[in-house]
Amino acid sequence: MSAFSDARTVPSGTVLETDLVIIGGGPAGITLALSLADKPIRVLMLESGGTSFDDKTQSLYDGTQTGVPYTPLNATRQRYLGGGTNHWGGWCRPLDASDFEQRSWVPYSGWPFAKAALDPYYPRAQALVEAGPFDYEGKYKPWVDKYGAPLKLGAGGVYNSWFQFSKMRGSQLPTNFGERYAADLKKISNLTALLHANVTNIALASDAKSVDHLDVATLVGGRFTVKAKQVVLATGGIENVRLLLASNGVMKQGIGNGNDLVGRFFMDNPIPRQTAKLVSFGGPIAPYYPSNQHGDGAIFRATLAVTDDYKRTRHVMGSLTTVENRVELDDFGKAVVATTASALGIDAGNATAYALGCGMELKPDPDRRLTLISARDALGMPRLNLHMTIGDEDFALYRQTMKELGRQLLAARTGMIHLDRSSRESWMETMDWGNHHVGTTRMHDDPKQGVVDANLRVHGIGNLFIAGSSTFPTCGASNPTMNLVALTLRLADHVKGLFP
Amino acid sequence: MSESWKASVARRPLLAALGGLAGIGIVGSAVYEVSGLMGTRAAHGPYGDLLANLGDMNNATVVGKAVLAGESSFQPAKVAESLRRTLRDRTLSDVLVAEAVQNRVVETQGWVLPETLTRLCALAAAAP
């Protein structure tokens, strides 16, 4: 076969054999394929879609939902080469060190390794997402020199940090892995990419200790088999669950689900809008707060992040607050600002107010979960229901962080904060979601607490690995794409070791 | 924010300076007309010494009414006595910054404010 082939041309009944099969051609699958390019490993990548959007393929994602409103399951994902990078926003930022820690106030928290284990992979991940120089803590002085100093804050739990962005080309979306790396994938002599290939079953050996083969189907009726020494499941935080649960021929509860964990702990980053108003006494703040700026090969934007120390001592969750747009204060707000600035001895003649938004970290919740339902898709696979939750405590903890920011602005005499939302109903009014699918095949050394181990191998299954953010035990507030790419690079190193 | 509000705030230092000349009736009258906000009531009241720390009495009163709406047993005389002790050796600005540093902040209709500022504003609203 050539590097990119069409599974619809594979005769039914064919058995394809390879060293490693990657199920899914999204950012994780493509990263893994690229990382194995220089190794004498025969790799087969199976992608359900083609190279562009297709309604029939996308409808395989249809599902149902209960609980709080969430993006429809067929809209929160993109089922063709490139996966989630076909519609991502390009926001990049590494997870914080505390995100990896077992936090006493966060049930089910704790990765099986520290951030230091991922640090060596971030520069390469940054390069793959094309986000420019790796400088998330503002050491990149030219930005500040060019656009002005960050907002001055008193000492405390909130600090100025940075997002960097996957590059945009003109009006094009950020780096789309399918489009961007298609040519590179085609150059890999040991890689075959099969498009329009839907894995419908992961068939275990009778002892349930290894994958025997994969059943693959196409939407034009083809059915064939793939046998591989190693299998990596990389279809995203929702579809990974469907395939594991539906592959119940040997393990009746689904693969990796002996402890009823697969599909539980679904997480996303809530993105409530207009959470608060920030008033800058001194006038407009640096332009890298309310909008992306370009400089020295990077696209960047400031964010107000929570220090690891504040998380540890005040038991809040992670959050990344962004400055959105200028707003007008009501008469009471104007009176408050005038009175406060005057009392602080500040001239607030140019005071400027902004609406704030944020990306929050949810507490893991085992009841926020994906389950199979009786409805089936065009290939006969059961569909999913997502039960979505968000706790009052999630809002309350973020509100506490915003109050801390207000305190720090007053301490620095640079501004103040109005907390816009105080009831669940109010928070939900402007709720948006990051469409970041995290946690459903969580990583833990203990099989009773995790689906995969620290090397992303499914507990109890010798040759099945899972790549992607579904393995994150907690989600942090940072956007997952660059982080899952870094984790996949780490997996690639492990996989290389399996083929001496 | 509206340009008129910015202009109002920008004039505050000038108004405050003029407010110090409140004994000169003609000047005080002119300021009241210009700003539409500045009153002389508090400066002459029983807590005038404290309320002089606030730049614009009408704004402070608006804030203070909101504070009082959440207070069930506000006792002006006791609060004034406490505020006089607090402000005896320090400027209001220094007190407010210190309170922010010490996390002595409260919410008033969603605004995060230093404790002493809310008490001063409440006093302005409660003053006869």
C-alpha cells in the first residue's frame, strides 16, 4: 500500500498484519506515527474519516446527553484526519506542577509521575503544535518591552502567566495535524495510513491478557481484520470509551473496565463568560491581555493564573482567567471605583473596566460519565450517553480565586474586582465548554484506581496502550492538546523500547 | 466607561482641594454646581473628621447605603470611635493597602473592598 490508502478498497476478509497499529489519526495518533518514523517498526494508522469533513462519518459520533447542558457529542469532535485539531483554538500552555500532585482536597487526584517526567517532551510538543518559542512564564522580555508591563498585582495567589498559540496562517485555523503533517506522514516508509477505516471491535485473546486482533469496517460495507503486536488506542476521550466498552466479547464489562472505571470521571474545562469585572485604575491594560499579540515568532496572550502554592494552601482548583472586552460600569460601580481610588490616593481619571472570562478545572466526579446505550450507529456499534455534571463547589472555588485577585489589585493600588456571579443559575447563564475530553481512561499505578498505568498500558492487557487526554487523571486548567502531545511523545519512547 | 464619568473622576483631586476650603461659602457653592456630586453635609457632621478622608461624599454615600443594606446592627458612634483609632497614625490609603495585604476585604454587591473603606462609606450613609 502507499502511505495513505483508502480502507474502502480493502477486500472484505483481508487480514492485515503489522508491528504496531494506531487507532485514530488525531493529534495523538499523528504524533506517535511521526515519532516512530526513524524506527524499523511497521506502523499502521487507522483513521475513521478521510482528509475532510463528511456527514456520514461524523454521524457515527451521535449520542445522547443527560445532566447539565453540554456540547452535542457529534459537535464536540471532528471525525477525520487531524481529529480535534480540525477545530481547536490553538491555545497552548503546559500543565502546572501541582496538577500532577495528589491533592488532599481533590478526590481521585494524583498522576503516577511528576511534571518533571513530561518536561523533556514539552519543547518537541511545542514544535509540533507550532507555538513558537517555549516561554510560558514571561521570560520572553521582548513581549513586555514591546507592549508594556503586565498588570501589577500584590503578592498572593494569582500571577501573570501566558498562553501561546498554535500558529495561524492568515485566516486559517491553528495547526491542523492532518493537513500540516500529511506530507510528513506520507514520507515515512514504514507507515501505512488507512483512511475510512473504523475499528468496531478490539478482540482480546481468550485469556483476556492481550489483544488478538481488531475488527475494522467501512461505511460501504467492507469488513477486514488487523493483527498487530502492539495496539495504541488514540480516538479521543469519548470514542476511546465507546470502543473499550463495546469490545466486550471476552471481558463482558468491556476492556480495561474490570473496576468500572472506563467512561467515568469525564472532565472538560468549563469556560464561563463575564465572570467578573476588572477595573484598571491607570487606564487600558497591555494589549496582550484582551487579545492575542504577535511577536518574535510567537502568538501570545496573558492570563491570570493560580500559583501552585495558593492551590496547595487554599485548596482551590486551577483556573486561567482571561481579560475579554471593555465594559461600561453602572452608576453604582462608578461610585465604588471613584470612592475606592480616591481613598487609595489614586487618580482614576482613565480607569478602564474589562469583563473577565476563564477556563476552570473541574473536580473529578465518577458520576460524570459516558455509558453505552441501546441505540446503534451505521456500523452496528452502540452509541454513548454523556451524563454531565458541574458542582456548586467548582464555581465557589473559582470565585474565591477571583476574590483573591481583587485583594491583590487593591494591595498594589492598581485596580479592583467586581464578582459578577454568585448563584449556580447565574454561572450557567454564560457557560461554555472547552470541548476538552479528559479523564475517561484515567492513569494510575493501581488497577483499582486507573484504566492505564504510568506507561499508558491498559492494566492487565499486555499489548494495548491508550494515547490522549483520556488518560489524564485530572485536567488542570491548561488546554490539553499540547499536553497530550507531550504525553504521547513520552509514550513513543516507551513503545520504541518494545521493539528492540 | 463614559467620558463624563472619566471627567468627573479626573476632577476629583481638584474638587478635594477645593473642598478643603469649604468654609468659603461661595467656593463651595460653585463646586456643588460644577460637580453635581459634592456636598458639604458630612464635613460639618459629627463624623466630619473621618468623612473628610473620602473624596466624594455623594459617591461614598451611595456605596455606604449598599453596605448598610447588608448590616443589621450598624452603630455609627461605635464605628466612628473604632475608625478614629485606626486612622490616628496612618493615612486611609495606608490602612486600606494594609488590609488588602492582610486579606481583610469584604464584598459589597460583588465589589471586593477593604473593610475600613466599607465602614467609612457606611458612616457617610448613616451620618445625620
